[in-house]
Amino acid sequence: MAGAGSGHDKNSGKNGNFLANSARQLQENAERAGPAAGASYTLIGAIIVLGGIGYALDRWQGTTPWGLLGGLSLGLVVGFYELAKSVWRK
């Protein structure tokens, strides 16, 4: 009986090591991906927010589609600028 228990302890030690290494690797990957993920959210957010402002301006002024196109264009410029800043920072 004692031999069976010690074999189980060896496997649980290996599993614990495996889980600890997996958790550490996951944390490292998440830390490395953080700036890129933030930049992608900034890109999407800039396009949506500035496009929405352009759309609202169009509705208010009756200049469809120029405000929307201008807002989307400005959103792309701002978003890609922020993306480039995060990529070239390294």
C-alpha cells in the first residue's frame, strides 16, 4: 500500500510542475501581448468613436456622407498612428 501512495505523489508532483510551468508561460505570453492588444483596441475604438462623431455631425448638419467619411478616415489615421507607436516602441 505504501508503494502505491508514493507513486501517486510522484505523479502529482509532475502535474503540479506542469501546471506551474503552464501558468507561468501563459502569464509571460499575456504580458508580451499586452501592448499589441491595447493598440488593436485603440485602432478599433478610434474608428468607431470618430466614425460615430462624423455620423452624428452628418445627421445634425445634413452633409451625408462627408462627416462619416471624414470621421472614419481620421479614426484610421489616429488608430494606425497609435498602433505604429506601440510596434516601434520596442
